Amino acid sequence: MTSADERSTPAWRRAVDRALDLLTATLGVLALPLSLLLFLQWPLRELVQAYSREANDLAQCVFALYVSVAILCATRRGSHLATDAIAHRYSAAFRARLARIASLAILVPGSIFVLWSAWPIVWQSVIELEAFPETFNPGYFVVKAAVALLAVLVLVQALVEGIGGSAPARD
């Protein structure tokens, strides 16, 4: 943001933006261990003949966390795949207004519904520290908790965009 943008942006919005940027930067590094775990599955299965299922289970946990934060990152950077066949003809102000309305009318209720419907399953899984059903390796609760994390992050971003307006796209 430029200094003029920073002065016009409320302090709460800057704080939330910094927190979300820190979260996406911190969990964005999960792509590296995820790639390593996926790569190691074949040699572990074929050469070592052990631990490939453990690598797969851990990769599923890492992937779930990574995707829940990657969606937030793509949203914040405006890099989602989107059809813009009609909207590109509208003025920037109208598109921004449309994005704010869509955030409040679609993303907020949608993420609240996901939280409401998934919460009992997620909570039970986390309380029990649910294991993977086929291997009984610990960690399946992380996959289910990532659903709630995704819904919370979508909700926070939608509220920030809907109430606080769209921030400029980040690099």
C-alpha cells in the first residue's frame, strides 16, 4: 500500500491484513515439505518397502492445511481463476462495489453455513485426536480441522472485503 492508502485505511483493517499476510506467508512454506513427502512415497514404497503410508498420511495433513490457507492467499492477491467475460466492461468502482456485495451476500453466509454444519464433526474429531481410518496413524483430525480453518479464513476475508472495502492486490 502507498502511504496515502495506509492513511485512509482504518487501523483494524491494517491489523487484520498484516495478520492474514503473516499467516499466508508462514503456512505458504508448507508447499516444500508437501512436495518432499509426495516425492518420497515412491522410493519408500518401492525401495525401502516401508513408511510410504506414513508419508502419505502426513502429506494429507500438510495438504489440507496448505489448501485452506492457499485459497485465502489467492483471494487476497486476486489470482483466482475467474470468468470476466462481462465484468471487465464495468467500471473499477462498480466492480469493487459488486465484490463487496458478493462478499457479504455469498461468502459470509456460505462460510457460516460450512462452520455450522461441519463444527460437530470437526470438534469430535479434534477431541478424539482421530486417526486415519486405514492406517490408524494419528493426524486425521488435522484434515477435518482444516475445513473449519478454511471456513474461518473465508469468513474473515469476506468480512474485511465487505465491510472494509477491497485492499489493493498484493504482489
